[in-house]
Amino acid sequence: MSNSEALALKIRQHTLDMTHLGGSSHIGSIFSIADVVAVLYRDIMQFESSNPDWDARDRFILSKGHAGAAVYAALAESGFFDVSKLRTHYQNGSVLSGHVSHKGVPGVELSTGSLGHGLPVACGMAYAAKLDQKTHRVFSILSDGECDEGSNWEAILFASHHKLDNLTVVIDHNKLQSIDTTDETLNLNPFPDKWISFGWQVKEVDGHDHVQLREALSVRQETGNKPLCIIAHTTKGKGVSFMENSVLWHYRSAQGEEYLAAKQELEKS
Amino acid sequence: MRDAFVEKLTELAENDPSIMFITADLGFGVFTEYAKRFPKQYLNVGVAEQNMTGVATGLALEGRTIFTYSIANFATLRCLEQIRNDAAYHNANITIVSSGGGFTYGSLGMSHHATEDIAIMRALPNIAVVAPGTAWETRYATEQLTQRPGVGYLRIEKGGNKEPHWAECQFELGKAITVKNGNDITLISTGGILTESILAAEKLSAQGISARVISMHTVKPIDRAAIIKAAKETKAIVTVEEHNILGGLGSAVAEVLTLEDVPKIKFGQIGLKDQYSSVVGDQGYLRSFYQLDHTSIVNKVLSLIGKTIPAESLRETII
């Protein structure tokens, strides 16, 4: 098991416990991005956990803030704060809110939760880096359902217009959104073509294959000047068989036998 | 006012390379010179206010001092959640500049009438809300908002009073300016409609009523001391704003009068009476139509303090 695969498993184990303890939802969305987050934090992004504001760090914004538990787990496992703090997630008085928060949480650049907010801010950060001729990169994870929000498309235009090749977006494309499939809710297809026609470079990968993710994420532009969109084909609830591809686990929190069964499955993986 | 803003912006940008001006494709011809002189401190994001506010937040979090700019409702209401969640919650150093407060763009129709913006911006924590009464106030407000950390809302008008300021005074955010002293009643106004308050005070003076005129350029944080002083020293307070009577200056002053230990006095509001303005006309016409002009202010004062309204004023109102 590679370092990033070990982290992905840790993220799944922590977040199963966190959502179990807090009775919180979105475990399906969290498992969906666990591998992308793990590869980013282990193999791609430059950061110093002892100095979260290090100027040369790569910036990361989780735009689909409801999967924040995955980021909290990755940050704790990367040394930004103690792993024991994760158990306070979603509890009364905790700083670890259900949607990702920057207040009192070292390593989080931006609090999100309302969809369609992360990419414009990421664009501002990438634009600032260009103006200042800095070489760090800016990453943002969006969900596919989130692409219903018009504000993203304003930012998608902006990023290509300003040639923000220091900006990488990963789309968590699990084809399910809050109530139904993305196809049935508001058809995004042809999805890669939309990004291409908006002036982005697009790569499609298996969002749970660490080798593919590493390769796609580590490549700085080869087509020159274009922002990069990685469409990561994912499975909502990935890692626990009965959670996979089910809208139910957008909301449900694993309790009782379901919790034990999920825990066992992860241990065996 | 807008010219005063551009002059001050230019001066600030010259002295501080971190100053950056972002427009959502408005201000044709107004910022041409600025953009030419400071290409790295100017950005037109296109007609996209949500992205403008998000991009502004990203730039501010990376150390820049940002102005965002559009016509009032577009710079505020269109991107309200970006202002709340991104800019204000992260205490980003951004001044949101609304060109066209109130009925500045009267003839363009209700989409361009900014009549709820003060109330809505005032309801958001961490935001200073400023509507200068004059070009002089605009210059100082522009500068001081950049020095204050966090988000500011600067509501300016295209024209407005261009004369030097009347009173010998210093400008300080959060400190009201007493434009004219008076002992009988107090008119507190925000924004360019200050000129109507001054005219009203002159008319009242002709009837033997001494009116104090206060320019409450900063609606939030509001100058509580100036309100308490007026309540103690005069018999009535009338607030004047080119804005809905709900949630704006009038409400802010009423909150102070209710919550602080002040003598019970008469209180009245001049403002749009909780309605959308669908009538077409220039700023002066609409002020008169919606009874925000100096004649309406005089009538409000007279009815509050129990004096008869002169027949001449009534005729003006009917017209």
C-alpha cells in the first residue's frame, strides 16, 4: 500500500468514526473524494504543517464543503493538529463544523458550505500568484452536482481568460447529487466538452486510482497557459459496499450494525 | 462623489501597490486613465458579480486591498452570499463600492434604484456601511475604509454635492458630522440627500424653527453619542434617507433611541415607504414624488412638533 493509499484508508476510517459519533451526514460524498484528497496531501501539494501560512505553500480549497471531514482527517494525519481532535467533529462547541471551516482549524484556506463559492476564490488566489510571479499552485475540488451553480461558470470563464495555468480543479464526478442522478436532475453532458469549450485543459481519470490521480495532478501544463480540469470518475460511498452508489448515504449516518459492518469492511480493505 | 472616489483611488493606488480596483464591467470612461496608469491594479471581470466578489476575496486573502465596483444592487444583492460567506466571514480587506445610491439612476427603472442596500449590508456582521453626503466625505471615507480591516460598503452617487464641506471638521468613520447647529429639532441624514436636509433646515429657520443638521455618513457602526446628544438637546429627530424606511438609517437611529437612556422625544422618518419605486424620473423628480424632498421633510417636522403646515408647502406637496 502506497503512502497515499494508506492516508485514503485513514481518511475513510476517521470519517466513518466522525460521522458516526456526531450523527452527521455526507459520508458518501466524503468517501467519494478520499483518494483525491489523499493523493493531494501525500504526493502533490507543498505545505508545512508547522507553518500553515508558509507563503510558498500550495493553496487548497474544498468547494464541496459538505465533505469537509475528509479534509480535517487529512490535515490531522499530516500534522496540522492532533488526530484526537477529530472526535469532536460535529459536536457541541467543536471548531470542526460539518461543512469545512477555517476558524480555529490550521491548514484550511477557506470556509465553504454553500456550493459554487470555492472556484471564484481559488481564481483570485491564482490570479494573485500570477501577479506576484509566485510559483505555487492552487487546487480546488468541486462536486459534479455543484456545477449546477452559475457562479462556477463565471469563474470557469475567468480562469481561462486570464490563463491561470497555476489553477487545477478536480471534479468529483460520482454522477449522483442530493436527490437523484446528475443526468436526471440537470444534465451536465457533454461534461468534458463544456470545460474544453470554455478554454480549459481536461483530463479524465479514475478518481480512486492513485497512480492515475498522481500522474494527472503532478503534471504542470503541457498545452500551455490553460487551467487544468481533472474530471475524476468516482463512486459515491466508495470503500463500503452497501454505501456505494446510493443517494441514501448522502444523508445517512452509520450507526449500530451498519457502523460495525462498515468498520470491518474498511479494516479488511 | 464618483469623481472624488476616482481621485482618491488614484492617489491610494499610487502610494500602495497592494491597492486593486475590480469592476464588473461598469464605469465606462471613468476608469480609463486609472487602468492605463495602474494595469496591475485594475481588473474588469466582466458582468459577473459573484465571481468578482469571490476573486476579490482570493486576492484579499493573498494580501491585497481591494475595491469592487458596480451599480448598487449588482455589487451587493447579486452577490450577497459571496459577500457574507467569502468576503465578510473571512474578514477580507475589501471595500464594496456601489455607484448610484438611491435614485441616482432614477430614469433607468427599479432594477437600478438602490433602496434596500443599506439595510441589507447593515445586517451583515463585520461590515462598515458608509453613505457619504458629499464629495468631501467620499474622499475621506474611501481612504479610511482601506485602512480599516475587513469589508466596507461605500455607497456613492454619480453627482452629488461637489462643494467644499460646510463645517470645519475632521472626518472619521463612525463619527457623525454636524453640518449645522440647531436647538429645536434634529435632521439626521445619510447620503447625498443631505442637501435636502440642509434646504429643509433653511425653510424651517424662516418659520422660526432651529434645525440641527447631521450627516450620518457611517450608518454602521453608528455614532450613538451624536444621536443621544440630539435627543437630549432637541425636541424631535427626523431621519432622512433615499432608501426604504425599513432597516436603514431610520431603523438604526430608532434602535439607539429605544435602547439607550434618552429622553422621550418625537421621532419621524423620511424614506421610501416600504415599496418598489416604479415611477420614471430623475433623482430630484423621484425624491419629490416619493416625498423625500425638502418640502416633505419640512412637513414631517411641522406635523411632528404640532405646528400647522403652511398652505404654500401643502401646494408644493400636492404638485
